[in-house]
Amino acid sequence: MKSFLLCLILLFALNSISFPQNRPRELGIPFGILSTGNLNSITDVPGVKVGHLTKIEGESSRTGITTILPHGGNLFQQKVPAAIFVGNGFGKLAGVTQVQELGNLESPIILTNTLSVSAGIEGVVRYSLSQEGNEQVQSVNAVVGETNDSYLNDIRGMNISPEEVIQTIQNAQTGHVKEGNVGAGTGTVCFGWKGGIGTSSRKLPESLGGHTVGVLVQTNFGGNLQVAGVPVGEKLGKYPFKDALEKSDGSCMIVVATDAPILERNLERLAQRAMMGLAKTGGIASNGSGDYVIAFSTAEGLRIPHNQSALALQKAEFLQNDDMTSLFLAVIEATEEAIINSLFAAETMKGKDGRVVEELPVEKVIEWIKDK
């Protein structure tokens, strides 16, 4: 009897533990030369929070929301330096021009599907207006990115609500970030296989500043998949102009966070290098692909208070151009790994009109990498 009770307790304990998902790095696949942060996640950057809302309903709703918060305070009152780089502009990124003009971010970053951008905007605006200290606010620049998940999702149903966006912001947390078929990656397709959410990070050695760079991606794009230098797309017979759901179009949203003290100009340079990480996976930023990088710094000394005295000077310390090279390498490596993480974590999904998108055959890929 005691043994039976012990087994029940052990089973309950095992079911209560949140085991990490299989990730390429843990399976022996190398990505670059720099070390990762503790969680190999965008949340390795201190203060960054991520929230997911996954919406799988009936036979055709396969979508969701992913929220990224640079810090847990009032973002409108304590803005952060930010930049946006457009790899290919076939997309609907809301809020881009104000970030490019002013060089700062004043709202949570929302990722969702193409036809739910308006719900994302409304949710962010309502959330921001409701925050203590924002009682007199008359304008909010909501940053909302998207990919088109209509192959698996009934996108015309517009099944995301502003209330769900607010819920996702409020539930955002530090720590482990779930990957694969979650949040804004629920219904996405990447390289003809099931895509999703992926994340990774790099921690520079103290000799190079000790700064952290974290990346989160929403993968829904095409190309000729490469994993650790192995031409997986060709080996599996899924690549542009061959199969890959008969097209290579799609989109990829890339969010880059760092605690390095850099302003908008060098944040844009950092964002540009993230596209090089996408290219290392075989992505081609095709004509129909909306590929955007949103980069921000969480360095406290660089926060921009909303209310400033007239003609007040803001003093800040920030890195020089010559200090950027190691950060460039960090964002390239982290973006590449985040994209591959999204594919390894994603699972086969059936959605709208009975369509099925298979998960990447991970075991085959690992064999090829070990044999190369």
C-alpha cells in the first residue's frame, strides 16, 4: 500500500514539474561561439517579461498573442530607447513611424495575426490609459506586429479581442518562455514545416562588457532551411520553387532586447544584424514576406521620462560604435538559434479546412548534423 501511495505521489510530482522542451542546443547542435544566458531566452535580459495567449478552438481557430514588455513598470512614463529595421516591408507593423522618428518605445510589443492588429492596438491603448499615472494621456503609440497564419487559422474570424490582449500583457512574466505552437506562433508555418515562437540569448564575457542580448521570434516564412550548416530543406525536398506549401512567402517578427547601454542609432544597427541570423537559417525575405526587427535597450540610465522640464538636459552614458561588434555577433547567433528553436519545439497541427502542417522531423535532422 505504501509503495502504491509513493508511486502516486511521485507521478503527481512529475506531472507538476514543467520540463523544458527539447531544444537543439541540449541535443548537441552548436550555434556560434558565444555563451547563452541562464535560460537561453529573451528573458535573460533583466526586467524583460513575455506573455502568451494560445487560442485553439473548434476546427479552425489556430492563433494567439505574444506580448513582450521591456520592463514591468509604466512604459509610457518610462520609455526605453528603441529602433525598428525593415528587412522586407510586406507587413502591417503598427507604430513603426513614431519609433523611427523619436527613437523610443512607450508600449508593450504585441505579436499576433494579420487581421488582429487592430485588436492589438485597442488592447494596448486601453491598458496604457488605465495605468496609474496615465490619467491625462491623450495619445499612445501601440507597437503591434503580425504574421499571416491563414493557412491553418480562420483569420477572417478575427478571433482575438482587445480584452485578451490586455490579459496577455497583465500575465507576462520573467523566467522560462514556452516555444513552438504557442501565442502568436500557434498557427504559423516556417520553411514548409510547423513554425511558432522561438527564443535565445547570448551573454558577452566581462572582457567585452558582460552585456546580454535576447531574441524572440514569430516564424512564418520560407526559404531553403539550413540547420548548423546542413541543407535540411534540400535533403527533405522542401524548398522554394519545389514544394514548401507551393510558396516561400510569409513573415518573421524578430524582437531584440539588450541591457547594453545603446541608443536608437546603434539599436538600429543591431536590428539590421538580426536579419543576418535569419539568413543563416536559409530565410530569403521573399517578396511577400513581412520581416521586421524591433530592438530596444533596458539600460536604466537610458530610460526616457515622459514628463521632462522645458529645456532640461538628459545625461546618459552609452557605448561607442567600436563597442558594437561583439553585440552584432551576439544578435546574429541568438536570432539563428531562436528560429531553429521555434521549429524544434513546434508540433504537427491540423487546422482550417482540415489542412495539416507537419512538425520538422527532428531525429533525421540531428542524424545529418552528427554525420556531417
